[in-house]
Amino acid sequence: MAHTSDRPPGSAFPELHGHGLRLSHWCADRDADAETWLRGLSDREFRRWNTPLRPVVDLDSARASLRAKQDSAADGTSASFRVTDAADGTTLGHIGVNAIDLVFRSGRVGYWVLPEARGRGVATRALALAARWAHGDLGLHRLELDHALDHDASCRVAERCGFRYEGTLRGAMFEAGRHDAFRDSHLHARLATDPEPRLS
């Protein structure tokens, strides 16, 4: 059973534990975190499906990106978690609950997994853990997840975690590596009243 730990000092959100994972907080001042963030956002497969608003091309821009994540966590609008193996602490990827709106009780989730950790159900387990926390402790009613059209792996993760497909959004995402062209995306969502999926 997934559960949360105590909230780290200075953080708006707790660390999360469950499904063999620990979801901890990224630190812009920690070299290992900045290096991993840069590696994750530089990965060819990540760049195929995602285009960050601000380019992350070196350690300085990686630290700036992580500081922005920390600022959003401090004001309660976004929770960014470093996904690690609960047994040995190895970093596996990232998951975020973003665009948190406590009035409408909604948020959007996004995630990526490092190349060496793929094929082990990391994204599915991390999403299940983060969604349980967001619907439970955070009190959100609706969680949305969107991904580029044809990103079948992300579609499967969403469906395994009970995020129902709701439709295709036209021109809703940047094309890979561009800020001047757009592509369609699939929208999935899960409500707090939806049954929680059972992970196999």
C-alpha cells in the first residue's frame, strides 16, 4: 500500500513512498540532481515527445529549470518528484503534478523515465503513487494527463492507472524541438470518484 512520509523542511509537499518507489524532491544545488535532470531532458526519446518551454542544454540551464520547479513547489502550484528505487536510491525518472488549482481541485500530471530504467513499470508505479496522493491528501478531484498523438507507451501508462481517454486535442502541444509549430495530443483524465486501478 502506498503511503506518504513526513514533509521535508522547506517543502510545500511531502515525499511519497510506495510500489517499490520513493518520490523525493529535486534540488537545484545538488550536482547529481542537475546532471540527472539534464540527462533526462536531453534524451532522444524524451525530445521526440516533449518540448520544454525553456531549453535545457547544459548544467546552468538544468539548475535554472530545477529552481523554477522548486519555486512552483514553494507556492503550491506544482509538485515535482525525483523517482527513485526505494531499495537502493537509484534515480529512475521524474513525475510532476502540475497546474495545481485548489479552487477547481484539478491538476495535470507529466512524467519521464531514464533510458536504463524503462521497461520496468516505473512510470506506471510512479503515476499510481502520485495520483493516489493528489486525489487523497491533496484533495484534487480531477487529474489530467495529455501526451503527443502516437505516443503509445504513454497511452498505455495512462490507461493502466485509470486515466480514461477523453479525446484528441487539436494543436495542443509543440512539435518536437519547435515553439512555432503544433501537434495534436490525447487527453486522459481520472477523477477522485473513479475506481482506483489494481496494479498487477
